[in-house]
Amino acid sequence: MTADTEESHKEANLLCADAITNFKTVQSFGHEDKISAKYESILAPVWLKAKSTQIKTGFAIGLSNFFSYSVFAAMFYAGGKIIQNHYDEEAGEYTINPQDVITAIFVMFLGAN
């Protein structure tokens, strides 16, 4: 936490503690809305900064997942092409075992993790 964020949280905590401690006074004067508005105004800069940070983090994680799944898709595509290119039409069978190709792809998945 930065100093500004920490200071805002301390101020918001003090406001909440005062509002809870003096609940009857706050309620009798009808200041619930004012207390809520003040609490929101204290934490608004913190919320905006956190929102910006979370958007950047979410974009980075999404981009990372996109690249990971793109590599997985390319590996399956290449494996499918390898299997397809090793089919002997005259004999009606594969010259390479498709199970071995899929096993090799999954070994690469586990090795990459």
C-alpha cells in the first residue's frame, strides 16, 4: 500500500468507528446519507487507482492465457497434420501411431508447466 492509500484507509476506518460509536446521534439527526457520502468520497481515489491496476492485471493475464492456448492449439494442429501426412492409402493404415503423437503432445504440455 502506498502512503496515500494507507492514509485514506485510516481516515475511512475512523469515520466508520465514529459513526458506529455514535450510532444513536447519527440516526437521530438523519446523517446516514452524509456519512455514506463522506466514506465514499474518502475512498474514491483508492477505488479508481485499484480499478486501473486491476484492469491492467486482467489484461496481462488474459494475454498470457491467449498465448498459452494458442501454442496448445498449434501443437494439436501440427500433431494432426503429422498424423494425416503419415497415412498410407494403399495399405489403409497409418505409418506412425497416432497415440504416440498425442502422447508426445501431452508430454510437451507437462514439460512446459
